[in-house]
Amino acid sequence: MSPPPPPPVAVTAVPRLHPKARLQRDDVRGRDVLLYPEGLVVLNATGTAILGLCDGVRSIAQVVAALEQRYGAPAGTVKPDVSAFLDGLAAKGLVTYGP
């Protein structure tokens, strides 16, 4: 039996990249990537936009609000995708959350 999933992260949490991970443009592939010591994650434009806002200052709620404004998305439609994306990277240790 697998352990239960972790509780949801509060929208007041402040996401940031792990110190050993960095967002970089891969000119060979023509894509943005998240580099870390064991490999890389190829990002689409949305993933790049999300991680670009994860500066250790903005909360998840502020990241979501900025993306909703940037893309003209209705309120509440972006949060589930942003949360799932960040939680997936956090599970791999590539994103951490602060207060």
C-alpha cells in the first residue's frame, strides 16, 4: 500500500526553485529547460511562465493572479494547473515552499 498523498499546499505558500535548479534557455533545442544536477526538465511556454514567477517573494495566489491577468483567464481557472505543476516539481525536490 502506498503512503497517502501530502496535504495540499496553501495558496499563501511562497514557491521557489531549489538552489541547485535553474531555469535556462537551451538554444540547441530552442526551448526553456529546468536544469538540475541529475538532469533537466524540458518546459513548455506555460511552465516557463509559472517558474519565472516563482521568485521566492510571490505566493502561489500571486503567481496565479499574475498568470490569470497575463493570459486573460477567468478567476479560479488557473490555480489547479499551477498547483499540480508546482506540486509535481516539489515531489522531485526541484521546487520548495516557504512561508
